[in-house]
Amino acid sequence: MNELFTRGRSAPGSRSITVMMQEEGEQIGRFKVRGLMRELELVSKQPGSHAYKKATVERPDIPNILNREFDVEAPNQVWCGDITYIWAQGKWHYLAVVLDLYARRVVGWALSEKPDADLVVKALDVAYEQRGKPQGLLFHSDQGSQYASRQFRQRLWRYRMRQSMSRRGNCWDNAPMERVFRSLKTEWIPTTGYMTGQQAQRDISQYLMHHYNWIRPHQFNDGLAPAKTEEKLKTVSGIS
């Protein structure tokens, strides 16, 4: 216990310290830990705020075509995209994900130290290649500057995709993406983040492309995982 409290003036939060000490066999509660931290003048070290900001200007040139019509008839008709932040290697990293709305399957993702247009373009490129280069689909996102950038819009044009954007400040216009990130953060990512960016890459890939797509039951699919729902569609329709 003494070693834990003599490493310096910065420390994890009282809850994290309590859990660590209890795992080592110490009988101690959070209030006792808080008292010890005050006595030793230890300050909880918390992650700083993430860098990207929400849109402050409406984009009337990119309408909300999807308009919460989240039920679609087949794969590769409507994709959604969004960005969230992940704590790794002592700083924020940014995760962009592309979701096929038909069965809520993750079809592309990218992780970067910068929340820029390159990040969302990379996630889109991965999805485009993995799904056999589909055309004519609708891509929906929030009004983040990355999705409104010339670089991203040119990529959509090259792939013959239409663009739709949520209304400013209305997270429910992209609710399926919010649910993916909520599941990822509450079910999988360690509360203290990742030690390295490489560890984050491996672990997030394992969750999105394997656990979420193939194993985790999804309420939208009546308990079937997204990838298995698509497999069932192929069996029923005879699609190869």
C-alpha cells in the first residue's frame, strides 16, 4: 500500500486505486483512499479534453436525406459514419467507424492521433474495399468538419455515393452509430484506456470486426449478430 502512494504527486482516481488495492487483498474502501490521498497530497491525474469540436454552423447544402429512416432493405444501401475518442498511450486517439445500416454491421474503421479528414477517408476506403466497391449508396454522418471537408466529399463523389448529414446538435439523427460507440466503451475498452496505440488497434479491431460483428447478439436483429444476419440473408435469397 505504501508503494502505491509514494510514486509521486499524480495518481489514478480514488475508484481506480481502490480497485487495485482490493485486487491485491487490501480491505479498503473509496472514502479511506480519498483520505489517504488528501493526507499525502496526491492529485488524481485525469485525461485532458479531446481536441475536435462539434459543428456550430448548419450545412443546408448537405441535407438530412436519411431523416432517421434507419431500417433499410438490403446491405450496401445506407452507411453511417461517426468519430469518437479513445485514451491510449497517455493521450487521446480518434476512432472513425463506418456502419452498414441493414444489419448494423461494422464495415470499416480507422484509428489515428488526429481527428482530421484523413481519418474518415481511411475508414471509408476500408469499407469500400471490404464490401466489394459498391456504388449508389447513401452515406450519412453528423455535421463534423471531417465529413464536410472537400477531401471527404470528393471521395464520396469518386465512389458514386450520395451524402446525408444529421441536423446540427441532434445526436438521434445518427443513433445507430451512437449505440456502437456506447457498446464499445461500456463493454470492452478498459476504464483506464490502453498502454499503447498498437494495443488499442489490436483490441478495437478484435471487438468491432469479430466480437461485435460475429458474436455479440444484437437486439435490432432479433438476437443475431450483424454478420450472421447477413449470412442468413444470403441463405434465404440465394446470394453467393
